[in-house]
Amino acid sequence: MFAYIMRRVGVSILILIGASLIMYTLTALSGDPLEEFYQNRNPNRDQLIADRIDALNLDLPIPLRWLDWLGGAAGCLVPFANICDLGVNLVNAQVADLLPRAMASTLQLVTAATILAILLGVTIGIVSALRKDTGFDYSVTFLSFLLYSLPSFWVAVLLKVFVAIGFNDFLQSPEIPIWAIVLIGIIAGAIWQVLVGGTARRRLVVFAVSGLVTSLVLALMQSIDWFTDPSLGPVVIVLAAIGLAFGITALIAGLENRRALITAGVNALIGVVVYFTLQGLFDISTLGTIVIIGVILVGVAIASGWLAGGFDRGVSMRVGAITALSLYLLVILDRFMQSWQTYASSPRIGGRPIATVGSETPGLNGDFWVLGLDSFTHLALPTLTLLLISFAGYTRYARAGMLDTLNQDYIRTARAKGLSKRVVVVRHAFRNSLIPITTIVAADIGAILGGAIITEQIFAISGMGALFFTSLGRTDPNPVMGYFVVIAIVAIAFNFFADLAYAALDPRVRVR
């Protein structure tokens, strides 16, 4: 394995060197960095031209300029040496100082979109495969192809117009007419009856019940002014704890596994206790405090699973950890929602909290929760834009992978042995269906980063995409190469991780 890793690292370095030469040459030939001075009547124009030629080594041939840049970039590989030099841009700012700020915004955007797209896409794709040729499957197929065909810039514009502007207008006077509540209930009922499926009678019951419940919930939310002062509240937290304990146990271990169910119940109870006892601590918390509490809860969950798990401790530990983490995330969500009114009423927000430009509100002051909401409202629409595009592809590949796996001989053998459908799907089919998804994830990272260039331009986010787009338009090679280095390393690294994941997912894969 060590020899394999070293070979891959060596090949990756050669690929980076060759690709950087091509990228640098194309960027240098795309325009003239001195063009802005040609029509300049400034008396010191000649001095400005000379300074730029000296800063960018424009008096050297392109290959020599690239070698000079490569030597400085190689210093970035030496840790703690402080010799990283990616050159300067046209205004003599160090590219090594510009990249971290740009990377922070892009990583927030791309990381959230990628994780959500994978989780939602794989989950819905697998459910669609398990319910092949049903109304749910046809609906998911139609939606997936629709989203897959839409360009990201068009989706971004639609979200800005109908989600941001429309929702902000709604918050000015959050009142839903009776006819709108009834219509939303009918639409919700129609969606749920498609999701549940079954006989005509079952569909009709689901349609009526879900539509009525949706209408009643909307009416209740409006009566308690929930849209301007939202929160989950203790009742929802307790019900969610119960639902998570049973749902996660049923999915991972099966309800017949009493030890796993006890572990989930204990951790659900701990989560409810945390909700009621730590509200005061949350008021003065920072990101570090939130992470430490989460780590402690997951550690307690793993320990409780080990103690109560018996001979199958691994399953109980997983059930406990997932239950504790899921409920803790709901508690954190509730605390963010409690700060919504404070955030939305800030003079800097002006009663229109869903932002359409930028990554933060200038001059906004507040605690961890208020500033967290500000980041969320600014990144919500661009993240949703990238999420919708990627989600469609993951759904189709997950569905196809699961259908192919379910037709394998070992799956038929598992069914013939009398294993339950849950065990067949979760413990046998699911793991192997992830192998093609692993390949797609590695290849899709570059596509998402490419889509982020357009998305960042539309939402005016100063990230990697904006840095690349602006620098390329000005024939500024060093920032373009900085962008290239980051994207290339990410793409190569994820392809390497995908190769390692094959061996973890499929024991038949061996590195020789």
C-alpha cells in the first residue's frame, strides 16, 4: 500500500507540473497585462509600465516565467518554512495572501452543497430504486432530469427572484390567506400520496390526512406568529427524539434488536436533557463550545452502545452515535431559530434577511448565533443553486447502482436465506451500490467548483470563482495559477481518496 501511495503521489506531481505549464502558457497568451497603460496619459506611465514588467517578469519568455513561478510554488510544499511564493497580482498584492480569504468563502459554499447533494441524492435515489415503477419513482425521475438540464445561472436567477425577493416581501406582512392555506394543503396531500403509494383507498386516506395536517399546521404557525419568531420548541424536540430513536434503530439494527433500541432511547433522553439544561450555556457559546459539547455527546453515545450492545456492540454504537448527533443538530437548529427575530430586526438587515449578494452583511454585530444566521442567509441561495444541479446526478446514479446491485446473485442468495428486506438492503446492497457513487463524487468535485465560478458571480461572492474570473479578464496570470493549484490539488486528492474508498467498500479490490 505504501508503494502504491508513493506512486500515485509521484504521478500526481507530474500531472500538476504539466498541467500548470499549459495553464500558465494559455493565460499569458490570452492578453497583454500592460494594455491598460497604452492609452494612459499619466506622466509616470513609463515608470508604471517598468514596475509591472519587473513585478511580473514580463521581459522573460513565457517558459522562463513559468519556471520562476514553479520555483516559488514549490516552496509552499515545505511546512513552516514561510517560503511560499505564488507571485503578485497586477496591483502587487501577494497571491498567497489573497487565496485563503477566497478559499474560505468557496469552501463554505461548495462543502455544504456537496454534502447535502450526496446525502439527499443517494437517499432519494436508493428509495426510488426500491420503489421502481411507482408514482414516487416516476416523480423523482422527472424532477431529476428537469434539474439536470437546467443551467446553474438560470437556477440562481430564479431563486433570487422567487425565493429571496418573494420571501422577504412575505416577511413584511406574514399573513397567509385561507385560500392559500387550503391550496398548500392540497398540494402537500398530492405529494404525500405519491410518496406513500399503495392502493387507491390508501392514497385517498393519505391525501386527506396529510392535506388536513399541513393546513392545520400552517394555520397554527400563523396564529402564533411563528414566521417572525420561529423555534422548534420542547414539544417538537421531544417528539423528534422519540422518532429518531425508533427510526434510526429500525433502519440500522431493526426494532427487534432491543439493545440497540435501548441505546437509542438513552441517547435520545440525554439529548432532551441537554436541550433543557444547556440553554443558558448556549447563550454565551462559541463555535468551539458547540463542537466540544457535540464531541462529548457522541462519545457518551458510543460508550453507552459499547456497554449495552452485548455481542453486537458495533451496531449499538453506531445507532447511539447517529441518534445523539442527529438530535444535537436539531437542538442547535432550534437555538439558531430562537435568534432569528434578533437578526431580522437588526437595522443592518432592514427586515429583508434573505440576502442576494455577498457572503456577509457589512457592519453587522452580534453573537455566534446572529453571525451564524447571517452566514446562512447569504450562502443559502448559492448553496441551493449548486445543490439542485448536483442532486439530480447523484439521484440517477444512486438509483442505477442500487438496481444493478439488487439484481446480483449474492442478493438473491441473501433473500433465499430468509434475511429481512432491511438487512438485504442496508447490510448487503447499500454498501456495494456506493462504489459507482464514489467515482462520481470524485469527478463531480471539479464540476461543482466550476459551477461555483458562475454562482459566485451572480451572487457577488468574493471567492475562488470571483478571483479566477476577474484575474483572467485582466490577463493576471499569478492569481489564475493560484486558483489552478487549489482546484487541481483538490481534484487529484479526491480521485486518490476514491481509489482508497474502493478497497473499503469492496473487499475484492486489492492493490498490488
